[in-house]
Amino acid sequence: MDSIYKCPHCGEKTFNPIKKAFAGQLNSPGKVCMNCGRRCVNGKGATIFNAVYSVIVFALIIIIYLNAPKTAGTAYSWIDVYELYINMGLIVSYFVVPKLVNAFFFRLAPAIRSPH
């Protein structure tokens, strides 16, 4: 089984989970492989996951913002009280969850964008 931490250019396992988490998606310049010096990014799957997750988080923030005041006096009245904390948690998850998923689930791909 191939490792997800192998460079797609040289085939050497030169990435660790932290470096891979910050390699970025296809639209980023990526990280340099320590062996061959070429840039690598997380592949198409990571880019699709990041896009879908971003849309879901954005939609949840809007739904909670618009519906929290309407829940006062109902079974969901706790949403009105914790609206700010829920939205802050969603914003933090917008930055953290894709990095964790990139670090452990998707393969690396060659970078198609130059760093300059």
C-alpha cells in the first residue's frame, strides 16, 4: 500500500502529517519536497472536501444566525443563548477540520501553481 506521505515526483516519503496538513489544496503553491525540491499539494479529493465543508459551515452559520432569535420560548431556546459560541466554534472548525483531514486522508499531488 502506498503511503499518503510520499512525494508524487520522486516517490520518497519526505512529508510528515504536519507538513502535509499545511501543503494546501490545488489552488495553493504547496510545500517543497526535501528530497527533490519540487512542490507538492494535497490532491483533488482534498480540494473537493475543503469546498464542500466550507459551504456547509457557511450555511450553518447563516441558518443559526437567522433562526436563533425565533427559537426563544420553544424547545430549542438554548440556541438563542449559545448562538455566538456555536458560530465561533463553526468558524474555528472551518480552519481546523480541513487541516486535520488533509494531514491524514488525501494523497499528495504535484503543484500546478508557481510560488510567485
